[in-house]
Amino acid sequence: MRILILLFLLMDATVVFATHLPDHRFSVFGYVRDGDGNPREGVVVLLEHKSGQKFRKVTGRDGYFEALFHLHSENLGDVIIVTSENETKKVVLAFDPEDTVSSRYGEVFFGNKPSDVRWVYGGVTALFIGMVGYFMLIKKRAVKGSLKKKRREVKQ
């Protein structure tokens, strides 16, 4: 019995919080990136709410971090302080207190977001390939149609 109690006390608190209903939790997540928008792995992110809940998270390969706070509708408007290296940001708890079903969350980004230029180039390239394919198909059908027409003329 003592071992069972000891194991219960050693459990990570976030596992317990994860079992609460959506109106009893608030997630804060985001990314840490460098000046070029590339993800930064292994960066420590500290998150703190005035209730005393504190989290120390470390970013993964993709620079992502997430923390789950046990907060209620009464915490609407509260602030969560998020710090990464020498930069501090605030997340204001904003949600509909009447909505007890939807997830409640806030996002924080450190560094530059990835450039959307690569998506523009990718989209233009895909459009170009699609147009070339379309016109090749039209030309193929036109050639096929003219061959059929010539065959009919030859038969007559």
C-alpha cells in the first residue's frame, strides 16, 4: 500500500490535469525559431500563472512547446507569463466562459515565423506544371481529333 501511495505522489501533475474537462484547463503552446525562421531545439521555455502554477518546457526538434494549466472560467482575463531566453511575452486568457466544451488555448511565438515565400514558389510551380499538363492534354486531343478526321477523309 505504501508503494502505491508513493507512486501516486510521484506522478507528474500534468497527467492529472489532462483528465479535467475543457473548462478546467488552458493550453499554452507555440514555437521558438531563430532569425531565419528555423526551429530551435532544446530551448527552455518558462511559463507561469499567478496561481503559482509554473512549467519548464524544452522545445523539440520542431521548436514546439506546450503546457497545460489547470484554470477555470473565473480566470478569464488572467495573464500567463511566457519566457524564452531573454524574451518575455504575455498570454491573456481569452475564451467564452459559457462554452464548457471547446478547448481553451493561447499561442506564443518566439523568433521569426518561417517565410511563406517557399509556399508561394511551390504554389506557382504547381500551377505552372498543371497548366503545362492541361495544354498538353488539349493538344493531344486536338492531334488525335485531326488524325481521326484525316482517316475519315482517306476512307472516303
